[in-house]
Amino acid sequence: MTLVETAVDMSTALGSVPVPSPVLTASGCSAFGRELEPFTDLAAIGAVVTKSVQLRPRSGRPTPRMAETPSGMLNSIGLQGPGIDGLLDGELPWLAERGARAFVSIAGVRVEDFAELAARLRGVPGVAGLEVNISCPNVESRGEVFACDPVAASDVVAAVRAAADPAQPIYAKLSPDVTDIVSVARAVVDAGADGLSMINTLLGLVIDPDTMKPMLGGITGGLSGPAIRPVALRCVWQVHQALPHVPILGMGGIRTGLDALQFVLAGASAVSVGTAVFNDPSALGRIHAELAAALETRGFASLREAVGYAHR
Amino acid sequence: MTAGYLTTPAPVADSPPVQRTVEVVGARPVDAYVELRLAAREIAERAQPGQFVAFAVGGETSGLLLRRSIAISTVGDGVVTVVVSAAGPGSTWLTQRRPGDVVDVVGPLGRPFPAPPAGARALLVGGGYGAAALVGLAGQLKAAGHEVAAVAGAASADRLCSVQELTELADTVAVTTDDGSSGRRGLVTLAVDELLPDCGVVYACGPMRMLQAVADAATALGVPSYVAVEESMACGIGVCMTCVLPVVGSDGLTRLSRSCTEGPVFGGDRVRFDDVGTLTWDVVGADAMGVTRP
């Protein structure tokens, strides 16, 4: 992939960190970036948002882990990954050698887990920032998901902001499975989040009509893909309206440049492309080019001018 | 080689994959399946036996997002041949492609079959359309001077695959069907048990239970076996993490390994067939999932 030069200035920023493209991978949809190298110029995209890393290596859940659904999929992987040591020894140096920016997604089951991960990532070359995956069960609250409780979500974000490298922006990744996403957004911003990633998957279920049992080993799973795009767009719209100065990394079913444009117009200053990568491993470069062309056609000289345009 | 194992993990392929929009140049029903021929020169030039390709299905506006991964049967003259079994809407769409249609395909993907020991007689075992994945290998082994015995099995005669192609390449071919409608009545292991003592390596592709039976038979006789597994994949390139199964690595530790990038070819004695679809405590990282030593 070579990014096509257009007249439109596509540069943007993740918090304080400038990036050349508003198109990023989505956590959990591009592993740690390595497998996309044959298809995508990893240094040219905004950043590789890594699969969520935890303190220890995780096997993930037993199979089946995936079910195809109308315009989407349900997944229950269980955050399989090498743990922070594996990431620091293997994946992050690999990305840094190629000039790719890593936006490291961190996850845990206790506030202290998140803080320790943020501390371990301080000053690591190539780490542009952190995405805080608060859609994890909180063991200290009988497994309630952090993202569904504004207080628990704020506790995590405050602890991460305190422990993290001041030069690394932190984005809180919000779940759409809440009554009022604006109140959660406001709470995590007050706790120190530099930006918001939205949305995570929606909780879903598929039952196999032959076995008459849930299809996935993990019973429920996260719904992603174009099926959730209107939900995601609504969330971005609502939060940008309430908090217009907070940077938003928009995601949820983006498959084309025009899909990405909708998120930008709703208030996202960057977007993540997730499930579409499974369909088209070259999606990131293609979507960047399509978005640039769409902005140019509409008379925008820069991406920044278009952010939140639909509200004006 | 890890102590106690007859195989080493299959090495990665020589070339990285490409994504191309290619033309269908042949579509031929073969019993229960459809053989598709694709004008995909760059994939054909890179492919090694055991690798697969991943198709986007349903056209550009389709709501079917996940790629369909299908083993490469043969490559030659810039053409990649695959055999498709219509199972769901995506694979059915593929079987409906006609010459002149174009498809978006990624490949070659996965790790190829490792080379056999020097001078070894090879036994190739294919179940159902899995036999198609062995045709290219049979040709490569014969060209390298190896003797090749092949076994093709299926539930019934119309589910057999690539028997003619294998007959043209292999020194001997045995056919088995569950219902006796072609060849001998019974499972492939009928023929495998007879041929195995004279063979120095086994390659197999087919349903999981067949792979397990063949791998177990080979391992019991001290013969290394390599199996190409068919697990449900969403992407085929290693990013979705859905196609995992428990495999013992070169360090002796079991990991949930991706069948797309760490397979689809695994040492038959390294796949923990009985534990597929479960999580046992001795898998690396199972403790973090709350599964600990009893």
C-alpha cells in the first residue's frame, strides 16, 4: 500500500501526538500489526492499536470463538495474548523498527493491573499512547464491567493517567452497553482521559439451531462489523455534542471511506478499522485514500475542518 | 526436535501472501464439489503444497464479511485450482462462480507441508474434499524421486475427491467409503494400517477425526505425520484469533495455536486432538483464564 497524495491535509493527532493519517487499526482486529505487513504500510497509517495486553500471558477461551452474523460477527476470544513481557520483548520492538506507531490497548481485572501496565509502558520507543480497555470484568465488583460503571471506569482512568508516561495520551474505550454513554464519557474525561475510543463491541448471543445451544464457547460474544455502525455513530454524535473539545477515536463497522467520513462528521478526529480487516486485509490504506478523496470532493482542505461538521 | 516427538513444527512459507482480484477461468462440478480454476499468477508462483487461499464472498455489498479459506489443490501455468464444497451461503456463492467472474482472493496462506525424510516412501491420506489438498504435494514428491502411496476416503462415492488426479501421480491409490459405494467399505484407516509399515512419512488432510486416527496410527509405528487441519477461520491471515487449537510447540509447551499462520500443517503427534474445543490447565496462559492445575 502506498498512500495516494491528495490535496487534503489528512494529518491529525491522538491527544498531543501528531499522526499522518486518521485511519488506525482497531484493538483485537489486527493482532499486533505484524500479519498486516504484506498488505498495509504500517508506518503510514495513524497507528497500530494493539490487541489488549494484560500482565500475564493468556490462552484465551476455548473454541468456537466466532459466529458470522448479518453484516457482522460475534466473537469471544478472551483476550488471548503474550502478556506485557511478551509485548515489550517481541511485538513493540518489531513495530518500532518499522517506524510504526503503537497505540497499546491495556486491560486488567483490577485498577492496579491497569496502572502497572501503564507504568511498564512508560518511555517505550514507538508507543504513541494507550487505549484503556475498560470493557473487562472487575473482580472487585463481582465481575461488573468497568465501562458500565462511571465510578469504576474513572478509577481505572485516573490510576492509568497517574502511572502513565505524561507524553503518552490515554484514550478510554467506551462500551455502548450502557444507559447513558455521555455520563461515562464525562466521568472518564474528568478523571484524566485525553481522548475517547468508541465504541467497543455490543454484547450478543447466537444459538446454533442444530445443537440448540449457544454457538460460542464463551456463550455470549462481542458483536462487531457494519451491523453496529449506526449505534457507534450515534454514540460518537452524542458524546461530541456534549464534550466538543475531547478527541474521539471513532469505530464500529467502518468498511469504506464514506463510512469513516460519517464518523468524522459526527465528531471523530480519527477512526479505527476493525472487522473490515478480516474481509479486506488492505482495508486501512484503501479507507485512507477513499476518505481523502471524499473530503476533497466535498471541498475540505483538511481532515480537521471536517471533524464535527455535521453538528454545525 | 522436542524429546518424544517425531515431528518438528512446520516452517513458515518461503513467500508472503498477496491480495488480488482474479478471474475465474474454469468452474467444473465434480461429484458433490465444484473445482474452480483461478488466473492468479502471483499466488500460483508463490504457493507451496499444504497452503490455502482465502476468498471474499458475496460481492462488494455482501453482508457476509468473513473470508472463506480453502486449500490449494494444484498450481500451474499461473492458475490456482481449488475444490469447493458448498456448506453454507458463502461457499455456495463460490460454487456458483462461472468463467469470466472475478473474485477477491488472498494467498498463498499458511505453512506448507515440510519435506519428507530423504528417500522416504510417503503416504498421503485425504478425507472427502481434503484429498484435493494433497494433489500438488503428490506431484512435488514424485518429482523429487519419492515413492508415493495415497488413500482417499469419504462417506460415499460422490464425496470422494481428486481420486483421478492422485491415481495419475501416485504409485498406488487405495479408496475407501463408509457405505462401500466405491472402493473398500470402511474408514481410511483400513488402508492406512496396511500401507503405513512401508512408509517413512505421512501427510493427511480431512476431517478432524480422520486426522486424529491417521496421526495416532503413524505415531504408534514411529512414523512422523503431518496433518493439514480445517478450523473455522474469519480472516485466514492471523489477526482474528478464532481458528486456534491446542498444539505442542518445539519447547514442549502447549499453546492455542492459530491454524492459519501456525498451521494449517501441524505435526500429527503435536496436535492434542482430544482437547480441541476445550481449555486444559497445562495450556500456556490458561491460568490467567482461571483454569489451574487440579
